[in-house]
Amino acid sequence: MELFSIILLLVMGVATIGSAILALTTKKTDVAILAAGAISLFASIFFLVLASPDVAMTEAAIGAGLSTFLFFVILRKTEQNAEK
Amino acid sequence: MLKNSFIALLVLAFGVLLFHGVVKLYKVPEKLNRTAEFYNSNEASQIGAANVVTAVVVTYRGLYTLGEVTVLFLAASVIGFFLKRKKKTAPVDAKPAGSELMTTASKVLVPGSIILGVYVFVNGHLTPGGGFQGGAIIGTAILLLALANPTYSISKKVFHWIESISGFVFVAIGLAGLLLAGGFLDTRFLPNGEMLSLFSAGAIPLIYSMIGLKVGSEISGIILELNDTQPNQD
């Protein structure tokens, strides 16, 4: 494994753990959703570096894109319910 | 606070352990195992897809992909079944419109995302990606549309029809492989064509387009079902 990949993986690993801690400890729900999406984004870079671009695309499309959006839709619907 | 820091510590320890495993224990394999060796050396002459993963997913293990699509279909129908009941009883109240920023951005992003999704699944045999990824991108576009214009409703019947027809065509192509080529889901009944061109690799682009349409319409159907559900009045 080249030095560049190892440095990239190290940075991504630290960022993933940081996002995970942020998602768990933050009080704001939208920040937690964004942090959970960021974990997926970093994981997809992991998959790309570890030579599986198709899994990386799936992770980026479903984990980072679809589920983050879905959480926001549901968050808005529950907030609307709470207002009534 | 103590509980939170304990959780953070646990996550940190788990991450360090996992990362240690990834970096320390990962060795680049010297040679492929026998199955991978077979796929890698025979795929280009037999199937002709530039992307070996696609050849494995659609042809060699096509049955597995059919099962995956079936599982997704079951999930979509169960969600539709459970969410449908509340629709009639709830009054249709005016939902607040999405913010200006969302509405404007969605006008630019939604057509682009749909085209990107179609590109991803049509080129599934040439590039990494394929039916599932393309379908998920289309689903995200529909979700963005629903998020930006809450009052806007698309007929769900169109999605149900697309889903049914594409699933039917997928199985029909599999049966055509059984009749005209080596077996169920054998894609070699169409000519292999020139490698790296759009119309190549037998029936793989056709099958992946069908999977992409099916997954996209299923995810869109789930999202529209969720978006239409009214809160319980009692």
C-alpha cells in the first residue's frame, strides 16, 4: 500500500470517528443527521481506496444521499405533527 | 454527561480497533482465488462487459440479483400496505410550501439527478455502478421533489406500472436466455458487440436498465407513500 493511501485512510478514519462522536453527542437533530451522512461519505472514500468502486457508489448514493434526505423529510413531518 | 462521554469513548475504541484491523491486517493479495481467476480470465471472451463486477452480478450470479430485487419489492409492498389505510380518513389540509431556496435548487437538481441516474444504470456494463445505484439516485431526485414542493403530488400509478413492467421484462429476458442461450439469465442470446461501446455485452444493458427502473420506481413509490401519509387525528 502506498504512503498516500495510508495517509488518506488515516485522515478519513479520524474524520469518520469524529463524525460518529458528533452524531452521538450533539443536541440538534439536524446536525446529527448531517454527521451520520458524513460517515457514509467517508466510508465511500474508504471503499474507493480499497478498490471497490461499485460499493463506493452504492454507499454514496444510498447512505449519503437517500437516507440523509429521508431523515430530513421525516424530521419535518414529525415537527409538523408536534406543532398541531 | 458521564453516559455521553462513555459512549464517545466506546465509539473511539471501536474505531481505533477497526482502523487498526484495516491498515495492519490488510495485505494486497498476491493472486486471485480460483473463482475470481475464472471470472477474470473468461469474462471478456464470454460476456464482453468492460466491468467484471457487472458480469458477475447480472450473469454469473443473476439469480442472486433477482432475489435482491424481489426483497426490495416485498419491502415496498409492505410499506405501501401499511401506510395506505390512513389516507382516506385524514382531511387534506394545506401543507406549508418548501422554502424558496429548496424550490429553486430542486428545479435545477431534480432533472440533473434523474439524468445522472439513467446514465449510471444504462452504462452499468462499462462503469462502476449499475441498476441499484442508478435507481437510488432517481429515488433521491423524487425525494428532493417531494421535500421542495410538499403539495405537489405525482400519480403513484405511473410508478406502479413502471415497476411491474420492468420486473416482468427482467424475468422475460431471463427466460429468453433459457430458451436461446445457455440457461436462465444467460445474456449471450444478443451479440456481444464491440467492447466498451454502449450496445455491447449481450443483454446486460437491457437487464440493468430494467433493474434501474424497478429500483427507482420502488424507492420513489415508498417515498411518495411516506409523504402522503397524514398524521393520526386521535
